[in-house]
Amino acid sequence: MVALPEVAAAPQDRPPYRRTARDVVASLAGDGKRGLTDGEARDRLRRYGRNELPSAPPVPAWRRFLAQFKDVLTGLLLVATAVSFAAWWLEPEGPVPYEALTILAVVLLNGVLGFAQESRAEQALAALEAMSAPSARVLRDGEQRMVPTPELVPGDLLLLEEGDTIAADARVVESIALRAAESALTGESTAASKDSAPLAEEAGIGDRTNMVFSGTAIAAGRGRAVVTGTGRATEIGRIAASLQATEEAPTPLQKELDGVGKLLGAAVVAIAVVIGATLVLVEHLNALADLLDVLLLAVSLAVAAVPEGLTAITTIVLSLGTRRMAERNVIVRKLSSVETLGSTTTICSDKTGTLTRNEMTVRAVVTASGRVDLTGTGYDPAGEVQQGGEPVEDPALLEEVSRTLAAGELANNAALRQEGGRWTVQGDPTEGALVVAARKVGHASEALHGRFPRVGEVPFSSERKLMSTAHTDAQDPGRTMVFSKGAPDVLLARCTEERVGAGTRPLTPARREELGRAVDALAAEALRTLGVAYRALGRDAAAEAVTEELEQALVFLGVVGMIDPPRPEARDAVARAKRAGVRPVMITGDHPATASAIAAELGIAESGAAAVTGTALQRMDEAELRDTVREVAVYARVAPEHKLRIVRALHANGEIAAMTGDGVNDAPALKAADIGVAMGITGTDVAKGAADMVLADDDFASIVAAVEEGRSIFANIQRFLRFLLSSNIGEVLVMFLGVVFAGTIGLVAEEGSALVVPLLATQILWINLLTDSGPALALGVEPPDHDVMLRPPRDPRSRVLPGRAWLDIVFIGVVMAVGTLLVMDWELPGGLVSGADAGQGIGRARTMGFTTLVFFQLFNTFNSRFEHHSTFHRLFANRWLWLAVAGSAALQVAVVHLPFLQRPFRTVPLDAGDWLLCVSVASSVVWIGELKKRVLRGRRG
């Protein structure tokens, strides 16, 4: 441990790294022991501003609104309407261009809706970013606090631990084996050691060994540092222009949908050009007004039919879905992971805290004189030492247990606290369990640490599986004690003696084997085991000399057995994952017997199934490993680098894998996995930064819930795609077939017009406005179906809409077009069929065709909910869909019957019989769809 050096203060104009830590703290009016007060922190936040990098100014709302009209087709439509107004202005005696006015109004309304949807998506994404915003651990008013990174201020005292991402530039004031990974700034691949000693000369960033920098990470050790620069004043802030966040690349799904939209758009534009050219040539149009009408019609058809909003609506559905996932404690950092969730075949999960409660409780202690059991659960220190259900009376056994738990309490960084009547542990749960157990045998933390103040530490690492601390003895001032705890097999290899009562004895091979069997027995009870040992150093031992070399010739005290009980919801989540075709795999650093017992209890593996150890994995070549990962569901004593090999082997087998992790060394595996899942509670900042998702509750059940939501979101995307594309194809076919077969169905131009078209430009745009907004989005929030977790994972190579789906889409479009034109034919004289009231004019026939097509699309929303299930399956599950359909139907009624809307849309009132005919014919899309689905279900069954 490197404390604040007693060196004379340097001149204040020197940079912090050339001044003593004490002087830097004083110059910032800070407190090296208690940190800033809350009031001072608020004042400094106002004075220095938020701890944020410079960013591009937000795009003004008016620019985002104008961006809704930037595509070529919409611009062409606006130009055409402008020409219509100009022609009317030059010839004021001509008719008022109501159609152009209406088109302009509809285009503007579409722009408003697009702007609102875009804003809502941005708000949803901003909310997700706020949920996953980083925070920093600081000391304020003498208490540890988690403070949002933007609220850090100069003078704040940062508490640094392995895995933390550093939130501001800071001067180290205390270092315990502290090392920082600074490659983001310096390019150096190896971590840099940090201490608090001032530097005598000017130094570059890479040589400032007493400074830590914003954006880098703590690779090992722990310490404290006082913030010297935030926001623009940090080193990374000075080069922020090169570090600006770039716009997130579109996901594979969005790219595919963009391609679908462009392909369909090209086809529709071609059809619009053909229709326009046909009208001009066949009808011999040459008047400016007629040519403008044709241009408006062709462009309106293209604007209405081109699915330009596919990517935007997909983003909205994804963002809304991720908000639902956040409500289920899953924070999504990358939208692309939502697409991948539906394809997940394997979930590789840590055990501790994810499948279990992460509330370790010491249940047993084995020492030289035997085994004892501790009563009580959780972090409540109430309990007693028992043997065979009775209080222990053997003084030698009690002495050994007391010393074992006292050593475990001292080689420890956790703290036990009582808040609001509830006991909690601050720090690692395993260390917390030792603190609680020591309290149960009568050791008060204050008294222990008062007698044995800590003077050094060799931190725990996943490679060493060991931690040691050095303490002076207040009752024997010249003596230094080393207390160690770690994996029993690792610790026993460093021990030469064993504590027995008040004395010691040599640790023989036979005794080592006996202790190994005791460890196996505890592990077979699903207890996690931890060995505890000590070493007394000579009176001349220097406190600063505590290194790994001193972790030899230890005296073994005992083995502690503790349990982290499975989460009650984990077993059900495992069963649900298996039913969904997703294989749960447990990966843990625990003893193989403990891992196997917990896995069997949760249903991950069969009872008695052996766990594969990290040592065994190390010996396997790639071919053996690929064979192993196909069958094995439990891995024990696994190091973080083994996780990476497991992920790669799963990929080689064609699996889509999710991998959980919390430590710094888990980052490579999290990045390599198809879905990296970091722990939100116990996870380090580095792990969270590498992950695609963060679990707010560290619960395995939340991962399974995320898979369910991911599948549901993808199914909803398919729903609104089927609806949008079939509806758009229906509109195009109505116009194309209506022009081509105008004479066949008795369609003639109305008086004063040279155009012969089934629907007008305003009517086409109105249909698009009604159906492509509310109903489409409502389909995107359809609740998860009951069988969504009974289907196998989706093949990631499959198209979002396979060939069969396209056939269904075209089929529904044809049904809509034929039905709409038949209704018009019914109202027109001289066609294929003639109704009783035929001959009442093109206006009435067009109004009925217009209304029929609107209701075709509204009925099609229900038809599009399921590809195979009946339309009436869970008919009332989605209230938003009913509201959207009801609202659209009401607006169509208004367009038909309200006089001030009739003129711009060229509609006439319909009577009850007309409405019945329109709605009845439109409902055929449901009945025909039902027949098709029944046939498909019969083939599948």
C-alpha cells in the first residue's frame, strides 16, 4: 500500500502529477478522508459544468421536421401541387384546386406523424441510454456513494477497483497494486502501474504514473484518486473531436428491410410511370391541367405505395420493445441484439448471482478437530455454532473455528451494515458471508480491525484464486500477520502446517488427502468451499514487503463451506428455455461437485452428470472442444479465457450463443458471443461496455424473458410487414387493374375531367395516411403469443419474409384489388356485373371503392396478426389495435359524410345498404384468410 507521501508542497502552477497528492487535494479544497460534502459538490457542478465530452449540437426540431420531406417522391408531389396552385393563380377564373390543397394537407400531416414517430423513437432510445448511464463510486460526507458520471466534479474522491471505467482525470492518492489499462490514450497494450509518488520532471501521458485518465479502466488492484479534470478539461476531452460517437450502423434486419423497400419502391415507381404514360397516350391528354392531374396521380400512387417508413417503423418497434425489456430488468445497449435473441440456441450463464441469490451464507467450517455447522441464513448475523444439532463444547474445536473465521474477516474488503432494519453487505457476497459468520462466533469487526490494522494487500485475481492481507498486531507491535483465503486446493499447496487448538502440526500427505475428501464432501452438499490460512512474520518484516512470495509456508486454519441458494424463479426459467429449444449451460469458477449439484437442482443437467473443469478444457484441442460443447451443460473451475474458447466452439458448431459475465477478463468472451450479457449489479464497467445487454437484477430468468421479448418483437415486425406490404400491393393493383380494365368494369371519366382512374390522388394518400400509421404501429406492439416460447429458435440465415410469405402478401393484395373493383363495377353501368342502383355516377362508385379499400386494409390488420393461427385467436389481446382501427374507421366515415371533407376528397354520402356492401366485401379478406390458414394448419398437422 502506497500512502500519501510527506513531501514539501510544489508550486501551484505545476501540473498535478508533479505535486504531492496531499498538495493536490488541498489545492482543490478537498478532503482526502471524507471527500466533498453534497453541498460543495452541487456548487462545483454549477461552476464547472457537467462531466461530459463536447458533442455535436442537437439537430433543431424544425430541421428534423423538414427532413420528413427530403425524399424525391415527396418533393416531386409538392412541386406538382405548387404548379397546380401557380396555374390557378394565373387563371383565377378556373376551378379552385381542392385536390392539390388536400394533397398538400395530407403530405404535411404525414410529415407531422413521421416527425412525431421519430421523436418518440429518440425519446425511447434516450430513456434506454439513461438507464444504462455509467456511474462512479466516490466518497462524499465520509460515505461511499454511486454518483452518475456526468455529476462528478473536481475535488471528488474516486474509489477505484478492478474493472472500473475511470470517469474523469484524477490524481492517485492511494494505491494498492493499482494498474490501469490506458491503451485508448497511449496505445500501450500492457496495463500501467500506478502509485501516489510525485514526478520530478515533465512527462507524457503514458509516463504519468500517478494519474488516471477518463475513458481508461482499472485492470487490477484498488485505490483512491482525487478528480482534477472533468468534461472538456480531461485528456480525452481535449481530443474529443476524434472521439465523437458516430451514428449507429443499421442492424442486419434494417438493412434487409431497406432493401425490400427499395425493391418494392422501384417496382411501384415503374408501375406509376406506366399508368401515367398509359393515361397520357390512351386518353390523348395535352392540356396543362390534365397533365398535372396525371402527374399528381402517378406520384401520389408511388408515395402511398412505396414503404419508405419500413426502417423507421422497425426502429420504433425495436425501441418500444427494448423499453418493455427494460421493465423486465434487461437493458439493451445494441438494437441488433434484439434481432439475435430470437435465434439464440444456447445461454451460457454464470452461476453466482445469476442462477442463485448471490447471498452467500456460511453453513459449515471444517478444521483439524472436526466439522461444525452455523445456523442462520442470509446476512443477518444471528446464529450459533453447532455440531450434531447441539452447541459445540470442545474448546479446541471452538478455538480453531474462531481463528478461521477471524482470519476470513481480516482478509476481507466487505462491510456488514444494517439499514432500515435490514442487514446488507457492501462488497463481495463471499467476503460478506465471512464477516457475518465471524460476527456469529463473537468477533466484532471494529475490535478485530482495531487489533489488526491492515498495512498491505495482495489482491485476489481469477488467475491466482487467492487473496492475502498483512496486518500489524496492536498487542505485539513488532509482529506482522499475513492472512490468506482462496480456493482450498490452491491454498493447501502453499501450506506446510495446520492449526490444531492452540498449537500447530506439520501438514502431512495423508492429512492433505483427508482435507481434500472433506472439501469434496462439502461440495457434494452444493456448498462453495474456501480455505483460510495465516503466517506470522518476524518482528523486522516491512509492511510494504507484502508480495506473492510471502504466500508460502502458511499455516492452514480450516475450510469454510457456504451456500448461495438457487433463485426460486431460476428452475422455472431453465424449464422455459428448454421448451423454447434453448439449451442452458452453467459456467462457474466453483468446485465441480458444487456446480453439478446446483445444475441438477435447477434442471440444467441430469443428477450425477459430471462437470468439465477448466483444466480439462485447457488440454482439449479445438476438435475435442467442439464435440464437448455439444453435450456438456456444466463447466466448473473455469477461468475467463476458457469462456472465450467455449463461445468459439459453439460458433463452430453453428450455435447462436448468449454469454454472461461480470469481470474485466470476461470482456473478450462477451464481445465474441452473439449476445454478450453483463451483470448490472456485480458487473464491472468494462464488462458492461463490452456487452450487448445488461441485466439490472443479475437474474437468469431475465435472460429468458429477454429471449421471449426478442422473439415477440421479431414476430411483430413480421406482422406489420405482412400488413403494410399486402395493403400497398392492394393499392397498386387497384390502380393498375382499374386503368387497364376501365372499359370492362364500366369506368369512364367524370364530367369535366379527361382522366379515367378508379381512385383519385387524394384518396390514395388518405388510405396511406389512415393505415400506414396507427394500425401498423399497433401491430408492432402485439403482446407475446402464448406459444412464442414453444417454437424452436429462428434460423438467423432465414429471411424476415420467406418466399411463402411473399406469396401470401401478393395473394391478399389481389383479393383486395379484385374486391374493390367488383364493388365499383356493381355501381357502374355497362360492366361485368350491375347492381340495382347502377348508373348513379362515377362519384358514388369511386366513394364505395375508396371506402371498400380502406376497410379491406383495416380488416387486414386482424388477418395479419398470425400466419397460422386463426384471426380470432386472442382477438381482444391488443387494445391498441382496436383503438387504431376504430379511429381509422371513424375518420373514413367523416371523409364520406362531412361536407367540408367531401369536396377535397370528392366523396358522396353513402346509405346503410352501401356501407353494408362495402364492409361485407372488405371482410372477405378475413374469411379467405381463415380458409387459407385452415388449409395450412391441416398440412402442418
